[in-house]
Amino acid sequence: MSKPESETQEIERALGSLIEVPEVPPLGTRTEDAVDRLDPGERDAVSLATALDEETLLVMDDQAGRSP
């Protein structure tokens, strides 16, 4: 059984005010050269972290997915 339409809309409005999905800005030339070996998702994470106006800590696991 699914939720009534009005309840679904109310949940979506509440989540919309809590979750912000910013546009990923383009990388600057220096940053682009430094991250050229990363996959697109990692590049977007670095780009977004460098564009934020606040102090940001970006933690990445460069060994993820590799066999020992």
C-alpha cells in the first residue's frame, strides 16, 4: 500500500528544504591538472569541495576497489 498523495507531497517538500544539491562548478586549470587521474565522481567531489565558501574536509580512499 502506498502513501496518500498529500502525504507524499508533504514528505517531498520537507526533504526539499533539508537536502541541497548544488551545481558542480568547473575545475580551475591548476586543480584540473592535479586530478586528471581521478574518475569523474571523484573529480566532481574535488571541484565542489574547492568551490564551497566554508572550510571543507574531503576524505577520499585512493585504494578503494583495488586488490591487495
